[in-house]
Amino acid sequence: MNQTSDVIIIGAGVIGAATAYFATQQGLTVTVLDKGLPASGTSSACEGNILVSDKELGPELELTRYSLGVWHGDLAEHKKLWEFESKGGIIVASRESSLTSLERVMAAQASYGVVVEKLDPDALRQAEPNITPDALGGASYPEDCQVQPMLVAAHLVRLATEAGARFVADTAVTGFLRAGKRVTGVTTTRGDFAAGAVVNCTGTWAGELAALAGVDVPVLPRRGFVMVTEPLPPMVHHKVYAAEYIDNVGSSDAGLQASPVVEGTPSGSILIGSTRERVGFDRTVSIDALRLLAQNATALFPFLAEVKAIRHYHGFRPYCPDHLPVIGHDERAPGLWHAAGHEGAGIGLSAGTGKLLAQALAGMTPDLDVSPFTPARFGEQARNTSHREEATA
Amino acid sequence: MSTKAQRGAGGPAAAEQPGSPQETVTISFDGRPLTAAPGQSIGSALVAQGIVAWRSTRKGARPRGLFCGIGICFDCLLTVDGATNQRACLVEVCEGMQIEGSCTPDDGSRA
Amino acid sequence: MNDTTTGRTERADVAIVGAGPAGLAAAVAAAESGAAVVLVDAAAQPGGQFWRHRPEGIVQERDGRGHHGWKTYLDLRARFDAGRERGQITYLPGLQVWMAEKDDAGFTLRTTPTVAGPVGGPAVAARRLILSPGGYDRQLPVPGWDLPGVMAAGGIQAFLKGNGSLPGRRFVIAGTGPFLLPVAAGIAEAGGQVVAVLESSSPAAWLPHLGAAAGVPEKALEGAEYAAVFARHRIPYRTRNVVTEVLGSGSRGSSRVTAVRSAKVDAKGKVRPGTERGYADVDVVGFGWGFTPQMELPLSLGAETRLDADGSLVGVVNERQESSVPGLFLAGEVTGVGGAKLAVLEGLAAGAAAAVRDDAARAAPGLHAMARHRRFAEAMHRAHPVPAGWQEWLTPATVVCRCEEVTAGQITEAREMLEARDARTIKSFTRAGMGWCQGRVCGFAAACLGQGPAAPPSAESLSSAARRPLAAPVGIGELAALEPSDS
């Protein structure tokens, strides 16, 4: 048996790293386990978005706004470590119909306290001189930010370990230690680890891990391709995307979709995202995905037709059927907690998720009501009979 | 410097080629007319004139020219007849070619 | 010279990537076995790096001066041209493959023009695929190696072969391996002055391996030729010597190479104090530490790989040159760096095997000769290792990734503070390998630095450095114009 801690966090992506960081801030003893190294999964295959602009009204927007406050508050002193950039987002409408829906969304978001400003065609061209001449107008979201997500995860793990947490790499969890129903630790490829609480921060793999504890957490992978251009002088100044993006985020269509999301980066490369398709963990490169990304990006920024792509990458966004993350204690397996399923918003939501979860782990009432994200919404029953017998034995 | 490099460029391997055509092509580099030999790469034409760097790096503004010489490293990028980021080690000179380096980093002038 | 310029799909029995010794031989063998062949190559004319020559429309190189095996080239070239005339070989020069796909019907290659052109490249579809993309000089960073005037040793040779001229006047050639010899000899024969050749290994390292070398007598002859050239031009060949710093002059924005500092090293590459010396008035430094095979296409198709004796990641093949992926054949440096003669033999074997429809067909020709060349190559690799102590030559400010200007200090920090320890995590945390060249130049060094000085990089780390989802930059306009797939 390895050393016992208050909390075991499984997964050193941004969610696990943020949870570890804030848990140590709460004075808890923390062990972080990862099957590889920090930021080896979805955190290293995304765009590093911290967005309010694409959120629907409801609990996710509340969590977003809370998390934004954590990025700017608790984590402000570390901004430079992860290239925090308040670049601002712009949504562009190129059709009358999408302009109308954009205006409707803007009004709703504004009533909720989101800072958003309508851009007429002239203002839009001033903000993004290289935008398509077809653009009819847009909306500016100055609160939208970006970080380098791998650096967020790696530095939060480092800061947590400097504050006393223990990080154990290359350690895959193979099962759970139980005392009756209660989860008391994990079995791993490097022995057993005991703890008062075990937090499942395994992102796209959260469902598989939960199944080891006999509970159903329906987190599924949604594949997304992102294309990267040659380094260029600044040509795209914000995170720019099309009004259709909002509809796509909430969509449950399994087929290949691509909404143009184009943004410059400090390195000079332009990121072109992002496709969404449900193909399990298939890593086959899709010509159709690349073609759609290219077509949509050049429709938004025609100059990109003459620019070269130098690489692309893809990741698997963890999502739940109701498109809300799973955050909180799992009553079905007491001692087990989850923080996963943040879909395309995990980087932005990580800071808030980590802080709220740490408060709950420390026995405090979290700053924000996390009950909309409760694992209990997936049903009361434990997943498989055999395990239930074992748990009650 | 340029005379030294020219001496290298006019070495025996070049001079002794039987049937080598003697005519030259004229290209321009950053607006300056330069003479080059037909079939030469842009990189070789520039080096023959003593120009060994034609790009500045984005971060440190360090000078760069030829390195791998075979299209792998992309250090020798320049603009050829308006086409940006072409590899000087691979593109052959031709008459009237307009070549631009980028010795000031990211000046935002390219379209 | 180009057989097609449109954006259509070229179909064939056998597709080949690369027109160097292996690719040319493969095309000839496949065509002579009756297959319809499409050969795609990045260069404007056949020959690869080894037989790179001046533009045929300008200069006819009949005598092959400065080339080795030129007769072999002329023979393969004549058979290649005859294949084209018979309509059996479709030759597509000036195109880079940016992606290779496999499905039930075979392989599809997506291409893009090497130099800017008005249209994109065609797709190539074939039942069998032979990859012979060759390799390039392996590099180790050293202070000052990003100054203008520092080149890959192979880059100097390519410059000479392709242009008939030299990129400077006074040269220092450094690194390790037998390839430094022809580079230096070529410079001297073309009228340049080779101030010194600095070889980090020692000839004594050859002795235990001479038995293997003896099986390849032509290599001994080659060695004798170089010895004569070195003697004639009084080229100093200094073993157990390395360049510890390249010095430049001029302001930061216009500096260039002017001198070199060197030192003697022990068998582990550790600098021996008090042995430092300088070489002044140097305008070109050429570095080569062996070769790195171009592995992105084999990796993207899922071919099994291994670490070769030189520490390079290479593809695993059977005696027909077939990889672990059925229908995918590898020939030349991607199966292990072994030189042009071996590459030709492998190309011939791959071409013949790929052309045959029945998988149970005849054994490849030339197996014994291939085995001899591989033994010799392995002996050379063992005699010319990358010195274990090279990381000590760096300062924290030394640029490792030339594209993204990532320093050794940044990489060390990522390793020590952020748990980075392979090429992938180094890249994630520092951007080393994320730039234009996608880690082709710094990938090996970054993998070494991630591992730390104690051990050479693992196959896994090198594999993550060599994975390039786009095997070449491709225009976004070209991608937008792709045909939708059938499915």
C-alpha cells in the first residue's frame, strides 16, 4: 500500500490539475495519478478556449462566468505561465437569418450579465480587416480568453506538488478499493492507493473509470480536428467564428460537422477549428474533415486560401448526452467524485470546476450550486449486478 | 565578402562543364537587380552575390539563410513573384524573377 | 518532364514515393515485372539527394564527376526512361506527398507542388505502395549553429551537386560518420578550402568491425579514394574532435559565421579540458551526425518500427521489403541508413515484390548482397555513434528548435519542472518541433534532451517526434478544393 492521502485525483489533464491545485490550497493532502504524463489526453489536443460567447443560458453559463472569475482572480498571478491572452471573441454572421439569431442570443446573454457588443459591418472590418466581404455584422465578446492548455495542466500540477501534493506518472487505475459500498482508494499498475475521496478527472475516459466502480457516467468521445497554418504576421486578431457555431455546440447530430473557428496565436500560426463527429476513438485522419475546415475557414477569411497548413491534430471531447459536465460526489459509490464531460469547454471551465470541487471535498458549501451537474442525474442504480453484489457483500 | 563567394561560385566544377550555356538571367532581390546563372537555385544565386541571410526570425530577429539545402528545414524561406514562404534552396531562378526577403520580422506588410 | 499537371487521380498497380537510388530502382524493377507504376518525387528531376545533378535542360552531366555509382544511375535512368516510353511508368516530379491513406482497395497519396504553382497536385491511387523517401542529415545543436553560414553537411553537397558551385570559401566539416569524407572531398575538388574535418569518433573504433567491412570491398576502395583526395588537398582529418561553438561577427541581425572553436573529446564525447583550439576565417561550417530517415509516411500508415544501430527510428520489413502493413513496401534509408548501393538493392527487391500479384511469389534477388551491405552499415553506425556527452556542449541560451527558437534552457526547464521527458511533451510545453519543419531538424535532439543525458531516446519518443499528420505543408485553398470522399 502506498501512502494514504485525503484525496486521490485520477487524471492530470486540466481538470485534474486544477482540482489538485485547489485541493492543496484547501489544506488537503493530494495524490495525482495519471496513466501517462500531465496533459497527455484531450488537454493537449484542443484550442485552449476560455469562452463565454458560445454558452447557452443556464447552469453552464453560470459555471463559465464563475470560472472566468477564478482565472482572473485566484489564478491571476500565474497568467504568464500559460500564455493567458484576453484576445476577445467575435461572432460573425454572413446571412440575414444567422444575424437575426445572433442578435437574439446577444440580447439574452446581455441580460445575464455577459459583456457583448454589436458590431455593424464597419466596426467588424475595423476589428478584423481581413474578414470576408460577405460579413453582414457580428458581436464582440471582450471577455473571451485563451490559454496554452498543456502549460496550464503542467504548471498547475507543479504548483500543487510544490504545495505538498504528490504526482505519480505512468500509473493506470485498474480498480477501486471498497469498504462495503464506500470507495476507499484505487488499485493501480503501481500498487494500491488509499484515500478518503477519489476524484475521477479522466475526461473522455471517465465513463470507463466509473464503470470500474460500478456506476454509470455516460461520457462519450466527440472527435474534433484542428488545423494549424504556417506562422504569419498578425492577420486574425480575435477568436473569430460563425454564428452557426452556437447551434452546432448543442447539436446531437452524429455526422461530421464543421463550423469555422479561426484565431491567431502568439506564435504566428493561425488555428482553424473545429470539426465535431461521433466516431468513437477512431484516429483515422479524415480528408472530409480537413476539406470542411478549409472551406469554412476560407469562407470566413478568404486570404487563407493562399496560406499553407503545416499540421493538424485531433482530440476527443468528452461529452454527456445532456451536454452538461459531471461534477460532484457520486452517491451511488460514496467516496467517489467526478469532474469530467466538459465537452469543448473543459479548459475554460477547469479553473472554476477545480475550485468548487475542492471546496466540496473540504466539506464546505461551494461558491456556486453544482447540483445541476450531479452524477445522480444518470440514475440511481449502480451499473452492473455483479458489482452490486460485491459492494453489498 | 562578395568577391570571395563569387570565386567559390565560379569554381572548376562550374567552369568545366562542356556545353554549358554562357547566357545569364537577371533577377531582382529586394528591388536590386542581380545576375544569376540559368539552372541555379535562388539560394545559390544569392550566396554567389555574398548574400547569405535573407530572413529574420520572428522572435529573436536572427538572420537566416540556407541550412539543410534540400527542402527539409524551411530556414531559407523568401517571397518569389508574390508567392510567400518559398524555399530558396529548391526554386530555380528564371529571367525577371522578383525575390523578396524578410529581414524585418513580421512587419505586417504581406497579404 | 512532368507526365501530368492536373488535379485528377492517377491510378496504377504500384505507387512509389521518391526518385533516389531506392525509388528509381523500385520503379524500374516493378515496371520490368509488368506493373503499371506511378512515381512521385519532390525534386524536378530524378536522382534523389545521392544523384542530385544540375538541371538537365541546362547542363548535361555525362561523366558524372563528383558522383559515386554514376554508371548505376545512368543504367537505372535509361531503364526508367524506357519504362516511361512504354507507358508503364508515369513520372510525377515536383510534387510532395502531404498525406497517405490506406483502404481496402489499396493506397491513396495526396500531393502538393514542391514550389508554388497555380494548381494543386493530383491524387495517386495504387494497390501497392513503395515508400523510398530517403533521409537527411541528423543534427545536434551547438552554440552558434543557427548563424548564416552553418549548413547541413549534406546541404553543402547538394548545393555543389545541384548548382556546380560552392556556398563559400573556407569550410569546417564536423560531426561523425563516413559521409563527412565525400562532402569534404567534393568541396576540395571543386576548389574550396577545407580547413579541417572534425570527427567525434576515433578510427580505432573501426578496428573491431573491419571483419564486417571486409565483406564489402568497394567500400575500402572508396575510402582509399578519399584518402588520396585528403592528401592531395592537405585536408586535416582530426578524430575525437568536435566543434564546441560557432562564432560569428556583425550585429545581431546581420551576423554570420567567421570562426569555429573546437575541442578534443573522450570516447563519451566529454570535452577534454585544455584541448580547445580555434579555426579563424571560416565562412561555412557543415554539420552531419549521421542521417535521419523520413519516417512520417510509414508511421502515418501504421508501419511497425524499430530502433536501428545508429539510434534512428526505421521501418521493419521482411525479406521482400514489405512492412507490417500488407501491400506497403519500404526501401532505402527508411529501413535503416545503409547507403546508395543497399538502397538500389532494396528498391529492386521492393519493386519486383510489389509488382507480383501473388503474395507467395519468388524470393527477392540480391539477399546476400543486401546482408553484406547491412553488416557494413551496422559496423559504420557502431563506429560512429552520437557521442553520449553532446548535451554538455550546450549553453542554456543555445537554440535547439530553429523554427520556434526554443533554447536548451527552456527544454531543460520543461524536463525538470513540468515532467516533460519525451519529444511529445517537450513539444507540448516548449513548442520545440512545432514550427515550419515540424521537428525534422530538432526532433532527435529534443528527444535526447527530453530523456536527459543518461540514455539515448526511446523508439516511442522518436516516433512521437516523427509523426507529422501533414507530411508536407499544403495550401488551405488546395484542401478546400478536394473532392468529397465517396463514403
